[in-house]
Amino acid sequence: MNLIKAELSRLASRRFVQILTALLFVVFAITTAVTVASTHQPTAYEWQQAQEGARQQREYLTTWQSQCLAAQKPETPNEIREQFPQDPNRCYVDVDKIKVEDFLYDALVFRRVIFVLIGFLAAYLALFGFLIGATFIGAEMSSGGLTNLLLWRPQRLRVLGAKLAVLLGAVGVFSVLFTLLYVGTFWTLGQTNGFPGVIEDGFWGRLSLMCLRGIALALIATAISFSIAVIGRHTAASLGVLTAYAVVWEGGARIVMEVLNTRSQDPWFLSSYVIAWMAEKYTYYRGFCADDGFGGGSSCDGVITWPTSLAVFGVILAVLAGGAFLHFRRRDIA
């Protein structure tokens, strides 16, 4: 039997994979039902209120912009100037970006919420891939099933590579199909039980790229959990590393850094790079780093971009996957 077909059959037949897939669809069904129950097509009164809210917001921002530009003049008192940004470029506000639909609070506006929903989808798929990647190889290594497989095909690296390829291919195809179902469902809800919103040029392109980054994140999480399970020779190894990292580092270390008032904490945490990957960039506060001309300092922001996140993920994958294959090649697995 072809090795790829055998591994694909083995993956599909695992009860844990079937249960986890069913749970993912159950969560999606619940989310859809709650959304349907909490949204409706906007009424004429709601449109009137939204138009008034947009008008007031535009007037407020136009007034604020005029005051901000006036505060840049040399004769302006310091107490007034300090209330506005010291950079004149930060005074300009694009009031045309204020849409009436942004003030529809009781209706699903597809354009307004879909990017947030894709963020949740990426988290679901990443966790889905992480759990499947851990159990697919970890259960076989701990039960002795992998040893029996190597008796039939005594080519360690080829067997491990086939398992990883099948795993990533299956998770990738499932993620693409589930993403299409997810976006299509909320688009339909926006058309029939809400409001689709004003679709601007480039909207679908940005949405597609974000969906692709979410799918890539799921594949990265899958490969990481697979590699850790190979090194630890058990599913619990991946789950233990995930739990320890989340509790000890993302939780505990962040609290300690907050207490110590450590600047630039965000670059030390993977969550920052995940956010930057999905949102294209992540801006964080680095403290005061320049003289503002009034005897004080001005805030200085740091930025993590998606290429930086990709580089970080690449290094982690290279170390873990390389270590997994090296470990699998040399160590006794019986």
C-alpha cells in the first residue's frame, strides 16, 4: 500500500481527530445560531440614528483637528499645546472613513466585523491543528504503533516525513474549506439578516490575505506540536509545553515584567508576533525616548511587522522540526 494513502487513512480513522472535527463544527454552529439570534436588518429608525451619530462624530473630529492645528502655533500657551499631539501630522483625521454603518450597533455589519471574526477563526484552526498534530504522532510513539510501522517500512526519515506531509496537507485542505464556509456563512448573514456594509476597493484582497495568514498559522502550530511530540515521544509533551509556556511565560513573566516596570515587554512574547502576523503589524508602547521640547519626553512606539513574525516562526520551526528529525533518526523508539 502507498505510504501516503496509508497515513491519510490512519489520520482520518483516528477517533480523536473525528471528535475534534465534530466539536469544531458544533462550536461554529453555536456561533452562527447566536449571531442569527442577535442581529436583524436595520430599521428606518436605526438608520436615522446611525446617520445622526456619524454626523456628530464628523463634526467633533473636524473641530478637534482645527484645535490641534491651532495648538501648533508658537503663541499658543503651553497648557493648551500639551493637550494635543506635538507632531502636526497627527492632527489630520480622515473624516471620510467614518461610515454610517459603523453606528449600527444591533445589526451584523459584515465589513465591520469580519476581520475580527477571522482572528477568532485563526485561533480555532491553530488550536485544532496543534491538538491533531500532537496526537497523530504522539499516540503512535507511546503505544508502539510506530515501531510496528517501521518493521513494514524501515525508513525512519521517509516515514516521519510522510506523516508530517500528510498531516500538514490534511490540516491545510480542511482549513481552506472551513474558512470558505466560515466567511461565506457570515457574508450570507450580512446579506439576509444584517447589512453587508460599503465594500471598498481592495477589501476582498485584504480579507483573502488575512485568511491565508490564518491558515498558515494553523499549519505552523500543527508542525510545532508534531515536532515537540516527536522529541518528547508522547502527545502530553506538546500539551505540557503549550500549558507551561502559556502559564509560566505569557502569564507569569508578563506579570513580573509589569511589576518591575520593564520597558518593551512585547517583543519577548510569541503572542505579540501572532497578533502582528494576523494584523500585518503590531504597535506597542516603548516608554519615553525623545525630548518633546518642553522639558519632558514624548512617547515612542515600537512596531512588529508580519515579516518579522514570519522570521521568528521560521526559526522556531527550523529548530524544532530539525531537532525532531534528528532525534527520530538516532534514538531508539521502541
